[in-house]
Amino acid sequence: MHPSLPAPASNLSHWHRTTRSFPHLNANRFAEVPASTKYLVIGSGITGAATAWELINSGVAGEDVLILEAREAVSGATGQNAGHVRPDAFRGFPRFSAIHGPEQAKLILENEKLHLQSVKDFVETHNIKCDFNYTTTIEVCMTEEYASHLAKVLSQYRKAGGDVSHIKFYQGDEAKAKTKVPAAISAYEWPAASNHPGKLTQWVLSDVISKGGKLWTHCPATKISKHRGTDGARWDIQTPRGIIAAETIIHCTNAYAGYLLPEISGVVTPRRAQAHAYVPPASLSGESALKSTLSLRYGPTNFFSVNQLKDGTVIMGGQAVRSDAERTPEYLEGRVSFDDTTHNPQITKNSIEEFSRLSSSPSNGPARPGEGFSHVWTGIVGETPDAVPFVGPLPGLDGQWICAGYNGHGMARIFQCAPGLVKLITGSSWAATGLPACFQFSKERLDRISRLKAKV
């Protein structure tokens, strides 16, 4: 696909609709940009916000940090996800191992477990009101085939030396009772969390601004060129409201990174994901509300995620089908896309049917006005061919850095990736980041990706 800027008017997610009073939502919407800044962060999602925050809290003056956002604040994938902070306990091990080797695969999963603790500590230390819920998540095997597959994966991970001490297993009637899913074959439970990603990121942005950082919204970076002055700046960034000269540029644009970086155009690719909000009936309300998040999985990439918020709203992500017959052209339409202004009606239909099965109970009685389906939205996920993010300096572009390509798993990675990137920017070694080596961006990694794509 041709690279793209974000669509000017994305659909509003549940998170957007419940934070319209954020005072910095449209910060500096009509103002000309400053002539220069030392650090320019492109993107106001959790990566951009956390990167700016880490820079300032590592000693950079707040006045030297400027965030550019193409739309309103937190309008991209961070504000359009399903609200999970869900580390992968073991499910991705075969794929990571096939691409990066078993040792790196273990480090990827261990880093996600560490990330959960990082988010918990950050929220609690700063007393952030973002509906954070430290709980567990349950992987629900909805078919015998997937149950058998996942049992083999767990065994493979255990034999490779992976830590499985935090994983609980349920089978048969015990799985059905634990998950409240009558069709459950088996289930695996481990620590996880959920949160309101809009409120979390808005707190971080507010703190950055309170310390002198600047935010320009509705102001996309449209082109980067070498700065020809002698004032210490290295790059000129064009925007619709002027040119900014910057010493350091940090690309936190995820799926849109290729627009400004032709070197990775077609490497970080977009995938449109969809989520739905529901008002639950009696069977999922009050004392019967879900205590854990769920993944109702029919296959490795065929699932619905379920996240019940503290206010009772149920958020369902994913786009599963229960049979191959449902995998229609209409269902597949719009999967690879930068367009987050619309949604796929077939996926909505499937989600509503899945929610009906999940919430079905004789005790519900007739549906009350306002119960059931409430809202649908989409967001654009940034995927990489080797399944892990790009973190580090951009070769040949002195002073430019990237932190992007989370493969739909950003809320289980960013609170490790962003602080790690800032360590690199401020002069530390890769080892100091604590990140798996396979996350490091390099020319050699791009060459490996080219070979990997050639095999597909």
C-alpha cells in the first residue's frame, strides 16, 4: 500500500466519547508552530506521550520537547484499542521462536510480563484515574483443535525453559464454570489488567505540558528534510502551519511511520481492527460482572476479546468467525487499510451474535431499553513482518529515532519500549534498555525482513 497520513476525521471510540472535556484535546489547533525545538516527538498516543514524559524526567528541559499530532490528542491506535494490558504468557512462543530463535522468544514473553508490572507501578505511583483494573485474563479455547494446539504450545514453552508458574489451567466443566462460557473446551488464566487508555495517555500529556512540554494538534508532519542552517538543528519538519527546525526527531506514528520514512514504507503495514461496546444485561451485571478479561479463541488469529470495564460496559475486540463459511468477502473487506473513519458491518454482526451467546441467560428476561449493542469503532494497527516493534536510531538519519510497529500489542510493550528508547537517545547502550535484542532497529534487521518476506 502507498503510505498515508491519518484520515482527517477518524471515528470516535468509547474512550474518545468519554473524554471530550480533556482541556488539551485540540491544543494549539490554529496556532503557527514554533520555529525550532530540540526534541520533536511525532504522535500523541501512549508512545509519543510516554517518550516525551521520559525525556523530561530524565533531565531534558520541558521547554525543549514538542509533540506534533495529526488529529486531536490521542486519536490514533492508543485511543482506539480494546482497553487491555494483556501480556502474552506463552501463546506466541512458536511464532517468535521460528523467527527469532527460542531464547529471544522467551525474552519477548518475559518482557511483556515485566511490562504489566511497569504499567501497574506507573499508575499507582502517580495515582492516575484511568480505571486501571489489575486482574487476570483467561484464554478460552472454543474448539477442540485450538485446545489441542495450545496444550502443545504450553508444553513446548515449558520444555524451552519458559516460566509457566503464573499460568492456571482449567478443563471441561471447570473451564465452563470459571469462564461463564458454556462452549469452553479448556482455558488458561494468568495476570493481566485493563484500563481506559484515553485517560491514561491524557494524564501523561497533561503532566508533560505542566512541565513545559508543548503539544500541537491537528498539525501533521508532512515532510522532513535536512536543515541547512548553523544553529545546531539537523532537520526541518514541514507542517500545514509552518516549518520546525529540530535537533532530534522521534517517530511514534506506528502504522503511519512509512509516510515520513520511505525506508520502511511497506515494512510497517496497516491492519484495521474493530471493537464494539455493549451495555450488559443482568447476567453480566452487578455481582455477575466478569472478574477477568477473556479471549474467546477459535484459532490462533481467530478470536474475540472481552473486557468488562469498572462501569460495567463490555468492550469486545477481535473479529472471529465460527466456521469457514462465515469468512465471506464482506467479512474480509477493509482488513488492510489506513481508513479508520468507517467499520465492517459483517464483523459487527458477528460480534453482536458472540455477545448474545456470552450474555445469554434465562434470568435476563426481556431486553431493557438501552441494553445490548451500543457503539462500534475501528483503529489502525501497525504490523511488522517479524512480529516485534522497531526501537532505536534510524540508520543514515542522524538524530532521528523510531518506536513503532507493535503488531496490535502496544499496551503490552510500550511502557518498556518508550523508556528504553529514551535511554538510547540520552546515551545509554542497548543492554541498558532491558529490551529483547530483536526489537533493535537496524539495516541488518531490514535485510533479514526482506529475506523473510521473500519466503512468504
